Amino acid sequence: MKKALVLILVMALASVSVVAGPAQDILGNLADSAKSERVVLGLTTVGIGAVIGVGGYFLMDDIGLGTYAAIAGGLVALPGLITLVIPSEAEIACSRACDSEVDSAMALEKMATNARLTRYVSGIVNIAAGTASLLFPYSYVTQYDYVYSAIMSFGMAAIDLFFPSQEERAYESYKLLAAPAG
């Protein structure tokens, strides 16, 4: 009787305390981080749009441009509202896969692959933009505008090509944690 009670108690406690694997933890952390970033970016953009719209309306209403300033503020705030409403890729992946270690690992791998591809495409586009700036020089403000543009484009390309994304780092962390010891 005593052994049966202890066995039932142990089984009940074991069933309540489910331990998540490394992929589930990492995907959950990535989703939490993405949600925080999304909320901060969305609220910041909405706030900037509100300041532009309201401030511009009061400052420019006497010259007849208040309505245009309010519309401009709304257009600035709109992407922020969209950002607040639409969940990130990591949040969607976690809602679909965080209940399963295998599904979480596959979601991490897919997100890392997509992020790597996006990073490489962005790097190539930045190299092309920098090269175009040098091949077709222009000067709007100073005689070296095209050089500044090329430096910025090549710098952004270097960042894109040489620094892994957050998703790639998360997947590498998972691979390190999931690798067999020894």
C-alpha cells in the first residue's frame, strides 16, 4: 500500500513537470525576443507617427497644411500598427512547434536557412549598390556623395555577409546543446 502510494505520487509529479529540450527552449527564447523587438519597434513607430501627425497638424494648420501633416503622421504610424498586429516568424514557429522537440529543431533549422539566404541576398544587393555608386558617380550635396554611398553599401554588405543572424546563432546554439557529449 505504501509503495503503491509512493509510486502514484512519483508518477503524478513526473507527469506534471515536463522538461523541454534545448530546441524548445531556444525557439521559445527566440520567439520571446522577437515579440519584444516587434512590440518596441511597433510602439516606437506609432509614437513617432503620432508626434508627426499631431505636432505637424498644430504647427502647420495656420498655413493650410495641417491635414497633410496629419496624413503624413498616419502614414508613418501605419507600419507600426502592422508590426504590432502581425507576429514574427519566430513567434509563429513557436506557436506551431514549441510543444515538440523535433518540430522545434526543424523550425530552428528552417528559420536559420531562410535567414542565411536573406542575409546573402542582402549582401549581394549592397555590393551591387556600392559598385553602381562608383560606376555612376553623382554629387548632390558634396562632390564625394557617391563615395560615401559606396562606403555605406560595402559596409552593409560586409555586415550582411560576415555576421550571422540571430536565427543562425540560435540554431548553432541548439546544435551545440543537442550534440552528444564525448
